[in-house]
Amino acid sequence: MAVYKRTYAAYQGSFTPAWSRFMILHRYSFARLWQSRFLVMFFMASFFYPLGCVAYIYLSNNLSVLSSFGIPAPLSNFLKVDSSLFLYFCWVQGAFAYLLTAFIGPSLVSPDLVNGAMPLYLCRPFSRAEYVLGKMSVLIFLLSVVTWIPGLILFVIQASLAGWEWTTANAWIAGALMLGMLVWITVLSLIALAVSAWVKWKIAAGGLVLGVFFAGAGFGTALNSVMRTQYGTLLNLTQVMYTIWSQLFRVGTTEGISARSAWICLAVVCAICLWMLLKRVRPFEVVK
Amino acid sequence: MDHPVIELAGLSVRFGNRDILKDLRVSLTGRTIGLLGPNGAGKSTLIQTLLGFVPLSGGSASIFGHDIRHQTRELRALVGYMPENDAFIANLTAVSFIRMMGELAGLPPEAALERAHEVLFYVGLGEARYRLLGTYSLGMKQLAKLAQAIVHGPRLLILDEPTNGLDPPARIRMIRLIKEMKDTGRMHIVLCSHLLRDVEETCEEVLILKKGRIVHYSNLEEERRANKRFVELETVGEEKDFTGALTAMGCECVAAGFGRIKAVLPPDFELREIYRLAAERDLQLRRLNYRRDTLEDIFLKAMEA
């Protein structure tokens, strides 16, 4: 129908497959996110550390370069690439992912709830699960780009420089890196979406995402001191995640909680977040 | 085989211990269906139930033969919904918003963009389509809601209080759009409104709810035909004999006092007979109002029932 006619005509064309529709939210959310210059700058900044790691890996595999700069051999021998390097990588990039989540997460669900747009999504052939998946995929994709994808690239660079023997002996590091980071970004995404669904004011929601970690850590430490136990650490999600990374990267940890407790803790956090989303992502508000 | 637009078979909905909809049974086939009732009658709940938002506590319902419990996805592809309350994304332009809604309904991105432009022009927001929805006036938001409901060309359009908060010109425009869409013959419309005039102007069938029950169902066209011989008279003089004469000729008369008479005329009755009977009795006819039974009359009767 030509615009100038301005009469109603029904759509008679083809339709897209139902399984792909969650990506629509992903696309529109991205378009909105990249309008923020701060986000673009912060996103770029999150690649500095991986670039530093690339330089480190190159130097550790090319010690002759250091010698040519006059750096003594004992110091050169200090440079080595093992699971600890990738654990630190997780730690640093995990922190970037956390800050990115606090910035992006609140703007995902709350704008739809503030002005009651939820029934418009859900009156279409589009489920609540697809809605959550669509919004979550924004964070998962963005955080993947700053976490496990550069991590795997680092691993590939190291493998190409160190040779087949190192690669076969350390292939598990790639798996640990990917699994560890995917768990972290899933937890972050769920927390951010749940907070965004419950706190409509974006700034407050961003603050709350940060607060969940800081307040949890503080409260956990206080609980440990008062109750003389180690279970308060379970409230410190950063420490919980570090425990899991340590287990995955086969590095010992001094904290009292076991890796098993840490996994259970994260599962509980994810379940709570899903429950919170289930309560809020619905086509109408239940007023009691 | 043609299925009814909406078929309710003992549909019941319960929130906690409270019955919201009770054993609704009706088959609606009209092109435009009005849903009427006082506040809290269950109109919006019925709409939300039909859309699959609210679980049924009993009975069943179908839209174009699709069961609302088991074929929700197929059903939603056929339906466009304009909610009563504000429903928009403030920081999106109208064209982006409508395009996204079109894509979510299954339109390919290019087709959705084209349709978004078309429907925005159609509803009268063409010049404002690149403005953020958050900057729209209430009337414009209503039109944007209508645009998102029709962007994918639904077979059934559900409008929940579409003229809420509109000024008279905007209301007239909205009613005109609804009539136009009805007249295309491609779309069935369910109009839920408190405003009897809106329903009367646009609907063929009316379902009146009260306290979660259907208290009246009528085909307005048939009602109009059935009540076309309905007169209101205002007389001066001795009316008793006159009403007696009318009754003897098969009219159903009700004297409302002060010379006012309401009479339902039999099919073969000619209006000139009224003048003749009045002249014979030297009765002054100050007013003769020939009118059909209005929706207001139907509604008030249903509420009294």
C-alpha cells in the first residue's frame, strides 16, 4: 500500500520463523545502547587489559626480545604463561563485565515496565521466556565480547606460540576459561535483569546492581566475624565466583567455602533472579 | 467451516477466592462486537483471558476456533490488542516502536518498516512518526497504540477503551478509523468501552457484563429492526381514552404521567392512525418522537435485570 493512499490494508506477506524472534529485542536494545558515548568508551577501555596480555604472552614466548632490550635472564624467566595468568584475566575482565552490567542492565527491562509496554510484547506470538532470553542475550553477547572471547583468543595466541605440546597439556584451561566466564556473565545478567524488572528508576537499579555485590560482601564479612563461621562468604558473590574460578583453574584458594558450596550458592542466586523475573515480566500487574 | 469469532463455553476466571468471570456462554459472530458493563464487571479480565494472559478456572473459549489455552501462539498471531492503559516505550520513536511490534508479530524487518510508516500515516501520526513516544500527547499515544495493534494486519482487533482521554475531534477520528477498518471486511473488532455512544456507533453485536456474568447479549442490528416502531408522545387533554384506543389497535402503551405516553407499535400499524385517533378525541399532540430503542435503554434494562 502506498503511503499516500492512507487506507487500511491487511498485511499479506511472509512471516519470520518464531524461534528467531527473541533476536529482535536483542537488535533494538543494542541500537539503543550504542547511543551512549560513555558505554562505547568504557567498552573500548575493557580491551586494554587483553591487549596487555597479548604483549605479555608474546614476550614470554620471545625472550630474545627482552634480551635485546638488556633485561637480565632471571627476570625474563619470571614470565610464564600458565593457568594463573588466565585466572587473573578472569578476575580483571570479570570486573569490567560487572561494571558494564551495572551500566547496561538497568536500561533493559525497566523502560518496558515504566510505561506498561509489557502487554504489547506478550499479546503477540512471543512468550515471557523469549522476552527474558532476548533481553539476556544483549548482556550475554556484550559480556562475552569482553570476557571469554578475548580469553580464548589469548589462549589461541599462546597455543600458536608455545606449540602443540603446551596446547595438549593445557587444553583444559580453554574449557575452564569459557565455563568460568559463562557462569559469571550468566549470574551477572540474571541479577541485572531481575533488578531492572523490580526497580524502575534506572540510576537506582544501577546502584542496586553494584550494591548487591558490595553490600553482600560487607554483610558476609560481618556475619563471619559475629558468628565465627565461613558461610557468610557465600553472600560475597565476587568471592564465591573466585572460588569457582580457582577450582576450574586448579589454583588453591585460602577462603573457607568449598567449591561445591559456591556452585550451590550461584544456583540459588540464579533461581531467585528467575523467580523475580517471573513475578514481574507479565502482561499485567497484579494489584493486591 | 467458518468458526465463530469468539466462543465462550462456560468460561470462568477466579483470582484467589474471588470469582471474576462466571460461566460465560456465548457465541459471537459479528464483525464488530461491543463489550459493555459497569466498572468491575470483568470486561478487561475477559479480554486478558482471551489473550491468554489470565488462566481459566473453568470452561473453555476459542477465537476463530483456536482454543485459548492450547493454541495461544497461533491465536495471538491473529489478534491485535490495544490496551486501555499507557503502553509504549518512551525513548523510542513511533516508527521504531511500531516497526519493532510488527517484527515481534512475525513481519520481516523491511516489511515491518514499510508497514510502520503506512499505519502511522493511516492513523494520522505520519508527520510525527520520528518523534519520541515519550513526547506524544495522550491522544497521540492512543493512536500509536492503535497503530501497533494493526501493524501486522490482525484478523481480530481488540480495543480496550480506545477513546479514553480523547477530546471530541480525536474521539470522532478514532471512531471513524474503527468504522473504516470494519468496512474493509478483513478485520473483526472487539470494542470494550464505557461509552455507550462509541459502541452504538460502531458495533453490530453487544455483550453486556455485570459482576462477571453475561446479563445481556444482543444483535444491535436486529434490536434496531425489532424496535423501529417505537414512539414517544407528549399530549395535552384526556389521554386515557386515547391510550385505550391505541391498545385496542394492538399497541403496547405506557403512560409516563403529565401527558407523556410511550407506545410500541405493532408491525402493520401506520403512524397516521395516531394522528387520526388524537383528532377524533380532540387531543393535542405536542410531540411525537419516533425512535428506536437506544443502546442506553438496552444497557439500563440489562443493569436492572
